[in-house]
Amino acid sequence: MANMDLYCNNKRCRKRLIASAWITSCSHAFCDEDADQAFFSIQENIICPACNTHLPEKHDIVKVDLNPSEKFKSMVLAGLRPEIIMDVTNRALTFWHYQMYQELQYQKALNKRSCDNLTQAEETYTTEIMKLNALLQKEKRNTEALEKEVENQARHMGELQDQVVQKNRHLQNLMAMNNKLRCNTSTLQPDDGYDATKPKRRHYSLGLQTLRDLRPYDEVLPQNSSGQAQDFVFNPVTPPTRPDERRHFVTKK
Ligand SMILES: [Zn+2]
Ligand SMILES: [Zn+2]
């Protein structure tokens, strides 16, 4: 099983030890690369890279085949007395127990670090979520205010449209009244009674004024030699002094 394997005790290495391992008397295990660098690159004052224990003796460091042959298993403890065999076995089991305990502590430390990081991340994200929620609430309030403003503007637009409709209706009524007054005024005849003390009466329409409307009723058109009226003359002609003489003038229809 993977969790029953040895791992290099150099915390910067942590290589899984599969074929062989360098075992120290201080109960640590190392890979070939770390053993070469720690134990064989120097000649004296050898120390364990994991616990700084001095390892001066020959059997303080041994290389162990992790997949021993059947022949080796048969011969390694052969000839030893049972108590020695049990002592060797007990020490080997103690080493294994220590390695497993050390690995368990290492995994616990990793787990604790992960939990601490997770807690820190949760606190950070909780703070960020609170900030985002506050921002979201603010944006919601702004959106509601804008929607209310749009609603007010729409209501105001509706009121303005109603006013436009009413003013259009009023304008149409005024135009109808104007047309009616124009029709009534066009049927009026000039006053035959003449009063020199009153200002000269002119025939004006009450509606939209045109050149025809602005022309005085007593304006005469000059006649040509055949007696027909010539083109329109803009200059008003002073009416005769007496009403009966005005019948001789031709008025423009
Ligand atoms: Zn290593
Ligand atoms: Zn050690």
C-alpha cells in the first residue's frame, strides 16, 4: 500500500523509497541522492540531515534492500538465537513504527496547514462576499431609484401627451370657429350709410389673412379699353365721397 511505504526524511525531498533506503541509527531513512550528499561527500563529522545526530560508527548508516530476495530472508537471521532474532525484529518494528508515526505527524501538519489556509481563504472570501453583497445592495437601490425615475418620467410623458391631445382638440375647435367666422364675415356687405366723420371701413376677414382678405372692399380694379378689369392693384383707392357714387366702382370678388 502506498501509505505503508517509506519516504525520504529530507523534508525538501520526500521521495518515495521503493527499491532501497539508507537507514541511520537515529531511525531516519534517505534516498540515494540525499545519502550521497550527506554521508559520502564528506569524510568526517557526518550528521543526520533530519535530526543532526552524529553518525561516527560504521553501522550508524546501512543500506537496506526494501525488496529482499527469498535467499536473503532465509540467511539474514539464520544462526542467531531466538532472543537475538526477537530483539532484531523488535528494533526493526520500532523503526517502522517511528517512520509511520513520523509520516502521520507530517500528514497532520500538512492537513493543519491546509485547514489554516482554508480558514484564511474562507475569512477572505467571506469579507469579499460581504463587500460584494453591500455593493449589490447599493446597486439594487440605485436600480430601484432609476426605475422609479423612469416611471415618473413615463407618467410625466403621459401627462404631456394628454395635454398635447387637449391642445390639439382646442386648436381644432379654434380653427373650426375661425372658418365659421370667415364664412360669416365674407357674406357681410359694405355699409351703405356714409358718415364722413367715421374712419373708412374696410372689409377684413377675421381668419388667416391673405392678400385677398387684406384688400379693402371698396378697392377698384382699373379697366382696360374693353371694359374688363385689369390685374390686381395693391394700392387701395380712396372711395368716393358719397355712397351713391360708390356703385360705379367695381369691387374685386
Ligand atoms: Zn531524498
Ligand atoms: Zn536522524
